[in-house]
Amino acid sequence: MRIATWNVNSLKARLSRVEQWLTETSPDIVCLQETKLSDDAFPAMAFSTLGYEAVHHGEGRWNGVAILSRLGISDVVDGFAAGIEPDTEARLLTASCGGIRVATVYVPNGRELGHPMYHHKLTWLARLRQHLEATADSTTDVVVCGDFNVAPDDRDVWDATACHGGTHVSEAERSALGSLMEWGLVDVLRLRHQEPGLFSWWDYRAGNFHRHLGMRIDLLLASAPLAQRLSWVLIDRNARKGKLPSDHAPVVAEFS
DNA sequence: ATGGTCGAGTATCGA
């Protein structure tokens, strides 16, 4: 079973590249973020043609998340589970696909340290943990993947000194991500690859991609029993190259 | 020269 996550930075602008990538990569389950589409504008037919059922939770101009599956889709939840303070934005979508509880997440960026949106980011991550507690239990295989807007440790940024003092690397953000993972999730890329410099996002500006100035902020987290079935995992840098790329590369993992 | 580019939409804002 092959599972992928990709922040596409506008599915409208990226559709032809996404279609091409799906054909080449053949994932069974795909989590998308930043579709920037309303539900009405979501191109379900394009994915159906490629063999995917799809669900989308969007708002139009910003945010927007989707799940594509070749293994069926059921028990869909838009946003946080009942009983948790609702999100005013479309950043979370959960569904069951082929026996796995799958959540696609687009964590708030945070803007800058101390900004109201930074505090919102921290509480959002705490609510995501509550959501997992409400929507899955220890007997369920779970995947939580997407754009976390947090680099888990200093190996995950091009220069820890240069990044210090900004968002994505603060202790509070890393701690909030850690709390989420303590629910019982494993960062599967680090099961196979320990080296620094494995990035999933590069700013469009200043030729950062070609200068290797990036961060690993797109994570594929799996519950421990599922993580033990990991066959391989990679970040597909090739998808960041060429014409009209997203500023994020997909992360793909294969489970036996 | 302390920016640099995208994508939303059409003036700026968000990332």
C-alpha cells in the first residue's frame, strides 16, 4: 500500500502536474493540501478518470484539503471531531481508506513568533491531538500527513542559526508537534533516513530550491504497528523541478 | 540595493 502527501499550492494551478505525478507514482491513498478551491470547483472527475475516489474540504480562496483513494473512502469528517472547538478554516479532513484512518492536515503557518496566528498554530496542534483521540483508537491503523509548518529538528532546516527566531523551528512548535506524536505516531521518513538536508519545501524566492535552502515540514506520520510495516519512504524532489511546480515536494511511503 | 516568487485576484495579502 502506497500513501502520499503533497501540498500542491493551488490544485487549479497544479492539476496537470498532479495528474501526471499520480500516473507516474501510482499511490493508493493521496493527501493533498492547499487546494485553494471551493468544494464545487474540486475536479473530482479528473481523479475518477485516474481510478480515485476523492473527498474535499475547501473554502475557496485559501487552504483546502483533499483525500484521494483507490481503496474506498468512508466515515468522512470535515475539520475537527464533534466536541472540539471548530476550525473556521478548511485545514483538516479525515476518512477511512482501505482499513486506515487517514487525516490530511494543513497546519496554520503562524506568521511570526508572538503573532496571534502563532498562538493559534499551537492551539490548533493541541486540538489535532484531541481530534485523534476522538476519531481513532490504539487498534486502528492511522496515518496523519500533510504540511505541518514545523521542522521537527535542526536536521530539517538548511541552517539552524539562520532559522533561529523564526516560526517552524521554535521550541513551542516542536513541542506541540511532539505532543501530537506522543499520541502514538511515528515520523516514517526518519525510520529509514537520518541524514540532514532532506527537505520537502523551498521558498519560490531567490532560487532557494537550487541553492538547497529548504525545510522538511511535510510529514507522513503513522501509528506504530503500521510504521513497522514500512517498506520504503522518499521525498520526491523531482516534483519540485520543471515548469509551474508547487513550492512543496510530495512525500511517498510504501507499506507491506 | 537586506530583496528575490508564486497564487489568489486585479490591490494587496499570505506563504
